[in-house]
Amino acid sequence: MRRIVIISAILLIIGFNTFAQEEMTSSSGVINFEASVPLFEEVAATNKTVSCVLNTKNGAFTSVVQMKEFRFKLSLMEEHFNKKYLETNHYPQATFKGIIEGFNLNIIEDSPKEFKLKGELKIHGKTKKINTTITLKKVANKLEMVSDFKVNIKDFNIKIPEMLSVKVAETVNIKTGFSIQ
């Protein structure tokens, strides 16, 4: 009888540790960016292999994107993005490290709830503080996270040749989406 109680207690502790998970992750997040200018060719790309980690105890959030995984409609744009502008051989990753203020997994339901997201975005070897909102909601056994913010390419020392500068916006709109568990 004593063995059964001890085994039951061990299984209960293991069970609580499994359900009291401190980190939720994804390796299939999506980032879209757009730097289009009216009347010119669309400058937009999507990356569907973005990874992230969310600490459910304190709201710490980290995301990493492989820059060469952005896909454009035109292969020439993709080539210029990687070789000339973002120099992805020298700067292969972009990272975001921050915190979701007031994060509490217990108050997130199936209807979207907004939180403030503050942190640092590092692109092209340069780091910039980002303050934006992030929308969270539960979908099945996952947490869906969506954000939308703008960055200025000059803040990250990204140089667009003068001849092309009229075709590429200085302010880039970035949209992120993660489904984590």
C-alpha cells in the first residue's frame, strides 16, 4: 500500500510539472513585411519558418528569424534583399527579445486580448527598441499571437541605392503571427 501511495505521489508530481509548463514554443511562425511605394512594384516578402519562445511565468518573449528564408514574388528582389540590402551572409538572423507586459496565461481566452510588447529588435547588426501591441487568444490547445509594427530602415543601417529609393519605402510594415504550444 505504501508503494502505491509513493508511486501515485511521484506520478502526480510529474503530471503537475508537465502541465505547469513554463515555456511555449513554435518553429513555424510567420513574418510578413512590406516596403511598397504606390505606383511601383510591390516590395513584400513572407517568412514561414520563424521560431519563438514564450515564458508563461513572466511573459518574456524571444523570436529568431533566418533572413534568407524570406520569399518574394520576384526572385531578383529576393537576390537583392539577401546580397545588397540585408547582407544575409554577414547578418543571417534577426532577433527580437522582449516582454509582454501584464502577461497572464489564465486571463487569455478564445476572444482576442491585447497586451503591450516591449523589447529590442536586432536586424543587420543594429538594435532598436520596439514598443507595440500584441494580440493573444487561445485556439484549441495553442496560443495564437499576432503583432503589427513599423520600423525605419535607416535605424538598421540598411542602405537602398538612390536610384531605387523612390521604389522602396523608408518605413517598413512588419506583421508577425505565431501559434505556440
